Amino acid sequence: MGQITLERVSKSFGHTEVIPPLDLTIEDGEFCVFVGPSGCGKSTLLRLIAGLDDITSGAVLIDGQDASDVPPAKRGLAMVFQSYALYPHMSVRKNIAFPMRMARIPQDEQNRRIEAAAKALNLTDYLDRRPGQLSGGQRQRVAIGRAIVREPSAFLFDEPLSNLDAALRVGMRLEISELHERLRATMIYVTHDQVEAMTMADKIVVLRAGHIEQVGSPLELYRTPRNLFVAGFIGSPKMNLIGGNEAARHDAHTIGIRPEHIDVSEDGCWQGTVGVAEHLGSDTFLHVHGTGFGGTLTVRTTGEVTLAHGDTVRLLPRAGRIHRFDASGLRIV
Amino acid sequence: MATRHFRSTARLMMAPAVILLLGWMLVPLTMTLWFSFRRYLPLRGGDLGWAGFDNYVRFVTSGAFWPSVQTTLIIVGGVLVITVALGVVLALLLDQPIWGQGAVRILVIAPFFVMPTVSALVWKNMFMDPVNGLFAHLWRFFGAEPVAWLSDVPLASIVVIVSWQWLPFATLILLTAVQSLDREQLEAAEMDGASPLARFGFIVLPHLSRAITIVVLIQTIFLLSIFAEIFVTTGGAFGTRTLTYLIYQRVLESQNVGLGSAGGVYAIILANIVAIFLMRIVGKNLDR
Ligand SMILES: Nc1ncnc2c1ncn2[C@@H]1O[C@H](COP(=O)(O)OP(=O)(O)OP(=O)(O)O)[C@@H](O)[C@H]1O
Ligand SMILES: [Mg+2]
């Protein structure tokens, strides 16, 4: 059980309104990712759900019950902090046991859960160490272990992987996804990493300055971004946005096309000069200028192309893949 | 080559300071040791020759010795308990965002800048005087008989005075420690279901253990030698004679330098026993 509903929830610090009233429902068992630029209120929203900050107005419902005035410990949620917030003077075992000790769970039950969590998270060999003697990834797993043993109805993660190096991040991403498959608990996950959002989420919530710009599955957001902000934010490399005459030809103020939806072709309708060609091995990203649209156009092609700086290319946008936006930035359907 | 040259220059430049400090320490220590083996009575014939261990035996067997050791330990222990306990409470309070925080912090630190003699006099005459003291007025206001603090409860009174002086030091060190505590740890503990008391016991106190160790060690060193507070309040009467005070009486009141010096050597030994004892108990906190 872990359905979380926000009803007209808002938050102000003094006179500055960080979160204007917003509504959001996160279904039981869902993996929901909050994304948005830095300072848009992702952490604040998470802390409001956790109860660490008080909401200014509105209500937080957990499984349909108003939990706005319930203290954090009684909400049945577990949080994994960006800094991990492990207790430095306690061993890993004591860290993981802490919430159970506070809940006065019998000792043998505690041990059983600790063993289970340690096995699942590959921590068995480290149980007697202090957090200071662990690597970043291991600390991360201890923090997750401490959250799991409480058997919460929902997990809240605040940028849990941002302190890890790229390789470890990929590994931990998979582990968290597997954990979600196994526990089937609700998870709310804050990140500003594109790839994490796209690969892990059942549902992505795109935030800007405390507003929800769009809510949907990763593919929905990828295929039908509701406005220019979401179009620019979701997808990597970023969507090409073209204004002016070319947009007017499509009856729009701005048109957008993703780099992967433009082909290099002899009979392409657009023409330009290759500026930089980034060879990633599997793919090549061409930055094409001189197209007459202003700015450069990013094009994704296969890894084997031999185009280089200064070559002239003809480009063909795939039919039906052009997104059209009106003057206020909204998608035209 | 440059570094070797630099090093020898550095040694040369530091030598005067090192030699001065060494002399500063060694000369009095050697003199104390020397006098402790002499019969030296300045007003009764001066240096009367070798005394062997007579002074040492006399100092310990005098009826004033063990009570003075006990008094010293009670005062040191009492002040340590009070300053650490209140220091933790004050540090936690001062860490809260309050109006006029800067001014309050300076006020809290202020007693540390008052000279021991002055503060003891202020306490003696303004607060603890049985006729005109503030406490006497307060007691009378509630219809109670004023307490003659310095003669009825002299040891406790001195502990209060000295604690008042050292509380700012403890508070200051503990406050910096409290401020370095990671807020997210407290929030994590809150989410883990820890009550405010449990958060204090499991998170805050262990975090402060290192700072408390430092406060205890430094204060002990200074408290073992408190003198002015006793001199201006009770003058060593009513069972407030510490080891330091006893030595003072032997040297200046009885004019027996040899006996006093032997007491001085005992004081050094006591200080070292206390230091080793403390290091054993709390010193392991510093290893982490
Ligand atoms: N205690 C506070 N007092 C005043 N303003 C605050 C406070 N906490 C956060 N804010 C403001 O609220 C806004 C949202 O902050 P928040 O920490 O939620 O951002 P975020 O989306 O998590 O950003 P990031 O990706 O950088 O972590 C910011 O503009 C921040 O300055
Ligand atoms: Mg944040």
C-alpha cells in the first residue's frame, strides 16, 4: 500500500513561494521520477511528502488518508538522502538496525531482516565496518538497506546517485530498478539525470519553478512533449528547435525534431555543412550549420559514417516526427 | 641542498624560543626538586642543609594532606560535570535561530574575560553575602532565612563560582561541534522514528564526544591549579583547602619552602595520575 496524493499542495519560505499549489497522484507500486532544472523545487516537494517540511497549504494524502499533520516517522515512508546521512559512529549493522531499534522490533526479527537486506545489497562482508571505511557505492547501499528494513510503503530518493562515478551509477541504477521489481513498493526518485529518468521511471514528473510542466510515461514525454520546455528537457542530445520560415511552412511558431529523426540522405530537403562530428563508436553526432535556420542542427547517424568537418550534407527529417509548437510554446495537435 | 640549508636556519631561528621555554619549565622544576630535599626556612635561619625525604614524609603524614587531595578532586569533578552538562544544553540552545543571536553569544562568552579574582569577589560580595547579597535578598523576599553560602556550603559555592567562569569555554567549544553536525543525519533519524530524546542520545551526543573530551582535558589541567577563587572567598577555611592552597600555606604562611616544594612534587604526581586516568577513559575518543 503506498498511494500518495498531493492536493493543492503549496510551499512558501517566508514570502517566496517555492511551490505554487499543485496536484499530483502517485499510484501504489509506481516508480515516479521528478526531474527539472536545479532549484525548481524537487527536493522541497520530496521533503513535503516525507513530512520534513510543513506544507503551507493543501493536503498530502497517503492511501487516501490525510497525512498532512502526521509526523515523518508515522507516515510509513523511508528516505534515502543525497549525502546518505549515515550515522558515522555506528557500524553498518547498527545503522541498518537503527529504525527497527526505534520501533522496538524484537532482536531476532531485526537480525533476520538485517541478514536479508545485507544479502540483497551485497553488504554481508561489511556489516561490522563503520561508514567511514566504505566506498561511496557501499555507503549508498547501506543507506538503501536502512530504508528497506523498515518495510515502508514508499521510498523517497533524493538524487541518490549524484555522488557516484559514471560506471558505479549505471550499476546502482540497475540495482535500484531490480529492487523496485522485487519489492513492488512505491518509489519517488529525484534526479536531474536524463538517462536515470528515462530508464527507471514508470512515470516522469517534469517540474519548472515549482510548476508541473507534464506528467507521463517516459515514452509519452518523448513522443508528445506538451510544450517547448519539456521538448527541450527530455531526450539526449536535445531536440532541435527551428523557428522562422521553416516553422511557418508547417503552420507553427516553432518546430522541433529530434537528432535521431533526421537522416543523412541524397534527396534530403535541408542542406548544411558539417561543423563538428562526434564519433561515439555506436553513433555519430553531426553538428551541422549553414542550414539557413539559424544555429546548428544536431543529427544522429550510425557509427560508421565517414563525414568530417567541412563536408556538405543533405538532411531528411522523417515524416510524422516533426513536433509543432505555437507562439506560447504549447504543442499544436 | 636548499632545504637542508633552510632547515638548519630554521633550527637556529627557533632555538631562542625553545631554550627560553625549556628554561621556563626546567628551572622552576629543578628548583622545586632541589628545595624539596632541603630544610629551608627563610625566616628561621635560611637553608639548614640536607633533609633527605623528611619533607615528603611530613607532607603526606600531615592531617591536612588527604582532605586537600579530596577537596581538589571534588572541585575539579564538580566543575567538569556542571560545565559539560550545562555547556551542551547552552550550545544546543544557542544553535537555534533566535533574534539577536550575535549579542546573546557575546554575552554568554563574557564571563571568560573576567579575571578569576574579580569574578570571585563579585560572587562573594554581590551574590553570596548573607546580609547584602542578591541571594540573601531573594531568600528574604520569599520569607526564607538567608544562607551564609561561603561558610555553610563553601565547597559547593566555590564549585558554582568556578563553573560560572569555565562555562563559556565549554559552551564555545561545544557550540562549534554542534554547528558541524550534519542536519540530514538528524532528519534521517527523525524519519527512522527517533524521538527528540533518542536523537540527542544516539546522534548528537556521540557527535559531541570528541569536543567533550577536549573540554574535559583542557579544563582539568587548569582546574587542578585554581587558587584565586579560594584565596579571595574562604581563604582555605571550611574544608576548601585544595592541594595548591595547602602548598601555598606551607610556603608562605609557615615559611617552610622545603615542605612546600615536596607538596609541589606531589601535586605534579597527582596531576599526572589524573591525566593518565582521563586519557584512559576519554582519550580513546580522540583516536577516531
Ligand atoms: N529553507 C529554505 N529557505 C528559503 N528558500 C529555500 C529553502 N530551501 C529551498 N529554498 C529555495 O527553494 C527552491 C527549490 O529548492 P530545492 O532544494 O527544492 O531545489 P531542487 O529542485 O532540489 O534543486 P537541486 O536539483 O539543485 O537539488 C530554491 O530556489 C531554493 O533557493
Ligand atoms: Mg535537491
